[in-house]
Amino acid sequence: MRGLSNHQRTIRIADFDLPRGTVSIERLMAMPRESWEHLRSQINIRRRLEPGRPLARCRFCQGGVFIRAQAVEGGHVPFYAHFPESPVSCPWYEGGTIKPDDARAAQYQGHQESALHRQLCQTVEILAKADPRCRHSAIDTYLRPAIHKRGRWPDVFLDMESLGRFALEIQLSKPFAPEITARHVHYEQEGVSLIWIFHALEEPLPQSFHDVISMQRGNAFVFDDEAMAASLDRKTLALNCHLEDGKGGYLKPQIATLDELDTTSGRSVFLQDRRSDRLQAYCKNSRSRWWKALQQARADKPDYPFDSDCFAPAWASLRAFLPELSTWKETYWSAHLEKGRPHLAMLFAILCSIAHSAEKGADTLYITRYSGDGAVVAMLNSKLSSSAFAPYADLVEAFLTNTALSSLLGRPSLRKTLENARASEIQVGPDHSTWKAMARLFPEALDGLVRAELQDLAQLPRWAIAGQIGCQTPRHASALII
């Protein structure tokens, strides 16, 4: 694996708080940049808010760990590293880490500001003050906290009346990850919108700039000549916004004023939420293939749609993601003399029935002929009582637990069915091919990493919020399962 040979003593396994769970170094390094950057930010946020309760711990010594990014040709590679207070006796301990204050002092060498930085701060303030809504502004002035002992010295502070209060950090040097997190947490608690502003996007982009962009949901704000011209023309502060394109680059930049930015998501300010778009597409793409196949198969063969050839493309797509499904399919045939693909299609229909019922607030089934109130429980009792689906009692309970139908687990009949299923059949676990397949099709409920990231971004769909049936959709959450 790229870069791993130089880090033989890197932490091999980290245990995250649930729902994330265990994440090996191999899985970390295989993640898209957006995913491991999000993990990196969440680790630092937890350390800022609760220093004694790390989000991730080394499997061997239980010491807190963070994600270090190593620059390599073409980008960065993530590695786990111990926090300084972790036991040095750990076999996976990779050496000390420099404290943020020492690193900051070494970087700035006592000079906190350059002439260009000061000029940019003054220019930004002048342009913002041209807006009649700007009732107060300040440069590098102590902002007294409302609820915390320690305040901040934002590069530029703006009070824009109805738009709110803004702290603008003009970034020419590389900020440190803990400091990025500390500022976001502080300003969120103070009700101030924090915006990081670059003068240009370097190539290659330092990891610390990537960290900032990650906190801003895939948005990079740049104050350049084009932004200055737009600010003068519009008589208010305007920035050039570079949006991630999902392919490692950026879309054509667009001018945005403070009015156009979303400041309702706590510590994130953005023009367009590019990170949630990516996650939602990941969640829906594979599932939509199976859903369309199920709809077509039910229309073509209403009595028994699950062995329809309509599922062939959906199966091929899922098998490309999980090659071990081919081996499972052969093993399933040898053990049961039944085809694996229809079996997987029925399992999908069972979970799809739960998810759609949770989304709609009314029992909606795509397998069995039960209908009306109580249909979901009747369907589950019927299917889990059969030898074919009894091995999925743990899977169904895990799925229900993470949906708006979680209260159904309190029904005596379903509890009894689950107990009987476990007593009669060996259960399929998270490492089994079929569980992995369902986790790929319903990651909002069964993939701990995806579920946690959606929760962090306030984008968990209504159907996957436990105990929230019939509730209003959160402002930034997606309501549609397909």
C-alpha cells in the first residue's frame, strides 16, 4: 500500500466510538480524501470539547489517536498517530508529536503577520464597510467571549445586522489542524460565523488548507482580484468560491456575497454543501438500481418477482463492489439448492419495506401480502420464522434499531420471533457477504462510518433516525430513501 512501507510502526487498528466502530489502517488509507478528512476533523473536535474522551483509541494501548496526513506525490496519505500523552511503551508508538503551540511558534518565529496579510485584512474590512448593514468592524481585535473564559483575535470581525456576525480568517500560512478545530468550536458556541479566506489556492494544496475546506463542506473561499472587483461593483464583500467537483478538483469558481452563504449549519459556512451531496449520492446510487429492478420485476412477475432477470444489472453492480458475493452465491447453492440472487433480492425487499414504512409513517410492503397497520411486524414474524431468513435476526434488529421504526422491537411477538430465530439458526454477522451487501445498499442504517458522517453533517434521512417516525425532516436532512 502506498506510503505504508515507510511507517512499519504505524497504528494498525483504531477503535472509534460507535456507530463507527473498528477502522483498520488499510480501510483508512482506502477511504476517499473527503471521508478521512471528516474523521480527522471529528477527532480534533472531540479532543477540543472532551479532552479526556478520545473519539478514536489505539487497539493495542487504548491511548488516543489522531489522523496525520503525509504528503506524497499527487496528494496526501492518512496515517494514525498517538497523541503526545499516549503510552510510549506501545509497540505501535511511532514517536513524539510536536505540541501545537510549539509548532505555531516555529512556523511564525514570532512574526504573526506579514505586510500582505495586513493589507488584505484592511481591504476586506473596507469593502465590507461599504455595505450599509455593516454596523461594526474590527481588525485583529480581541473578541470577548460570551460564555468562555478565553476570547479570540479574528483577523477581521464583522457585525452585519440581520446577516449576523462573522469572523474572517485570512489565511496565507498553513494553519494547524487543532487550531482550525478550536476556532470552529469556539465561534459556533459564540454564535459567530467563521469563514476562512485564502488569497490563492496553491498547487499542491497543503493538508491544512484541505482541513479548512473540509470544515466548509467542500468550499474554498478566495479573495483575489476578481473578488475585489465584484465587491466594488456590488458595494459589499464578495468572495470567489471554489466548489469541489467530487473528482479531486474544483468547479469553475463563482462569486458569492455573504448574503448567499449558508450560515445555519453551526460550525460550517458554505455556498453549496458538496460533502453531503457526495454522501447522499453514494447512499442512493446502488440502492436505486435494486429499487428500479424490484419495481420492474413486480410489474412483470407479480406472483414471484425475485428471480426476474431485471435484477441482473443490479446484482452485477453490487458484485463489482463486493466480489466475495460470487463465492457466497456458489456456497449458498451448494448448501440450499437455491439461487443466491433471488434470495438477496428478497432480503433487499424486506429491508426496503422497513425503510419505506419508516419514511412514509405507514406500513408499506414489497414482500408478502400483509397490509394495513401491523403489516411490517407480521411480515417480519413470517419471514424470520422461516429457515431461509432466520439467520438474519441480528441484521434485521440492527437495521430496525437505526430506523424510525425502532419502537417495533418492543413488540412481544417480534421479540419472540427474534429469539426463536437466533435459537434455531447461526446468525449472519457484519463480516458476512450478505450483511456487507445490505450495508452497501442501506449505509445510512448499517454502515457505521457513513451513518456517523451523515449525523455529523445533519444529513441523516428521516427514515434512518431512530424513534423519529412522523417527524418533520431536519432542515438539512434528506427525506427520500431512493
